[in-house]
Amino acid sequence: MSSDRVSGLVILQRGRSKPVQQRHPWIFSGAIDRIEGDPADGDLVDVRDAGRNFLARGYINQRSQIVVRILSWDQDEQIDAQFWRERIRRADDTRGALAANVGTTAYRVVHAESDYLPGLIVDRYGDWLVVQLLTLGVASRQAPIVEALVELLSPRGVYERSDVDVRGKEGLGRRNGLLWGDEAPEITTVLENGWGFLVDFQRGHKTGFYLDQRENRALMPFHCGGADVLDAFAYSGGFSVYAASAGAKSLTLVDSSAQALELAGRNLALNGFSNCTTDCVEGDVFSVLRGFRSQGRLFDVIVLDPPKFAHTTREVQRASRAYKDANLLAMQLLHPGGRLFTFSCSGGVSPDLFQKIVFGAALDAQRDAQIIRTLSQGIDHPVALTFPEGAYLKGLVLRLV
Ligand code: SAH
């Protein structure tokens, strides 16, 4: 348990204050001249420039490349229970439109740095809150954070899904379990734009559902009436449910996870779409699509929503090849006039680079294609202007000529 007391000073090197003054929330080891006061990892520290002028206040972890994550630029602001309550309340307030929509009961309440709460993710699934405490600074302040969530959002329970590798960079292990409230259900039912979805927040991917695709999934109905639809990397069938809602002729879902496909089948049934011809294929998208290509199969709409292929900037080149291969295959499987919904959730792949990759795929596929929409992450995954790293999901809707 960390205290609310500032227990150290981080003095920056001369000429390295500008990003902090511009309110970027990360301080890397290379910008630091010295650390005074011997703060323990997780403690609060004040950041000062080379002339010892106050710049900001945050929490420290010398095990991480990001040594300090900033919480406040105001010298008078205490980082206490009141602070966490106020910041979470502010984040929750900005989700007012989603909270007021009775057709949507699942959304992200806190998007970490982009909501000025570094390291903290909070997702709401109906009466349940699922949190990720990604840094030591927030993990050691679990008590006031959970207290604030309970007080402000009145959940039935708060469940932790911190079973993620990035915690290793902070010297933390993986954690998964109930933090507060009732025993967590095996499956909970949420609504998204009026459609029902079963979510397994204890074991599912991320915190259980790909909330960031809500607004993009809602575009499917415009293109899927009477269509043969291929949902590649389908997970629990998010895009397929919307395709079925518009009267798709057939659905083909491909995913490597049998549990995900099982849930997808149940999600289609839950919304009354059992009559749509549905084929769930468990396997690797690359080989399944190659198989379709050799069978000469064609589709009217293809969704390509792969997992994060690049976890670091070093992986971008290899990831680019994988994105290109997947897009090339998809383009070869589309009828003239067909639509491709194609995405990348790798932060290291910029929208520009992604468009170039897709262009390269079209050249190789010898297909002309037009961008009819440019897509990004949902409104509950905002990007603080001071933190462009918060933008990670990009997508294009293409019309194949
Ligand atoms: N479109 C989904 C989210 C997809 S997440 C939605 O809207 O909810 C990516 C999915 O790709 C995961 O379900 C994962 O199991 C699957 N996956 C990852 N690599 C794969 C591969 N090589 N072949 C098939 N599926 C894969």
C-alpha cells in the first residue's frame, strides 16, 4: 500500500522539460539527471527541471523504462482518495451519452493515460466493472481506486483482469480475480446498440469484449443486406451479429479459438439469427483464406480484424507483412463491388502506414479499391491530444472495383 506523501524528487536534465511542460504523461529514464530522496517504486514524486522548478507530480517505478507517469501538473493537488474519485468521476462524466443509451450497457469508463489516469483501465459490463491495473503506481493504489469506483458507479462487483504481459515491465505478475462485491458470473449479458452479447469477463480476451469496435460494427448493416459475409478473426461474433441483423445471406466466421466461436454461435442465437446460414471455421485465418481461394469462393463483405501483430516498434516490419498478406487474401476473395472492413490495432502501425500496406496488398491482388470510410476506436476510447500514443485502432472500409 503506497502513501499519499511525495517521497522523492526527480530532477530532469537540462533541456528535457519540454514534453512535461506540454503535458505528456511519461518520463523516460534518459531524460532524468538524478533522483533525490530515495523513493520506493510506486511512491509519489515531484518532477523538477534542472533549475529545480516544479513541473509535475506522479508515481515512480525505476524498474520500468517509463520511470515516472504523471498524475498532476498542479503543485497544490494532493494525490489522495479524493484525487482518484475526482479523476474517475470526470472520466465517467464524459461517457454520459453512452450511459444514457439504454441500448448500450457495455463501454470503457476509464482509458488510462487518455483519461489522465495512467495505467488504469475500467470497463463496464452492465452491473459489473472490470479493471486492469497495468502499473505498480495504480496497482498499489487499488484500495482508493476500487472505493471510488464502488461509490461513483454502484456496481455489483469489481473484477480484476490484470493477467497481461505488460505488467512484467513494471515488475508485476499477472492477476485475475474479484476485488469487491458479489461472486462474478460465468457469463454476463450486455447490450450494444440494442443487440445482446454474452461476455465472459473472467476468461475472455482483453476484459471480455472488443468494446473499441462498437461504432465500426454499427456500419455493417449498411453493406450486408443479402450478402455473403466473411468475418475473419471473428472472436465472439461482434461483426457477425450486426451483419445478420441486416439480413446477410450467409455468415462465415473464422477464428483460432474454439471458445470464441462457441460464444459467437450463442450470440447469434441470442439475437434470433439462428436461421441465417452460418459456418464457424476454427483455424488459422491465413490458411483458411488460402483454402477458400483455391476453392474459388467469393464473398460480398469481408471483415478483417486481426489481433495486435506489432507489440513494439521493432515488430512493425514483420507485422506489416502479416497485415499485407491478410489484406491481399481478402481482396482476392471479394466479388467486384465487394466491401472490405480492414483493421489494425497495433499502435506502432500509423494510419498512414496502414493505408500504404493496404495499397500494397491491392497492387499485388491487382484490384482497384476505393476508401469509403476511415475508421478509428470508439468514443469511449478517447485520445488525449497530449498523448497521441493513445490512438491505436485504425480501419478502412474499401469498395473493391
Ligand atoms: N472482431 C472481433 C475481435 C477480434 S480480436 C470483435 O469484434 O469482437 C482477434 C481474434 O483473432 C481473436 O478472437 C483471436 O482468437 C483470433 N486470432 C488470432 N490469431 C488468429 C489466427 N492466426 N487465425 C485465426 N484467428 C486468430
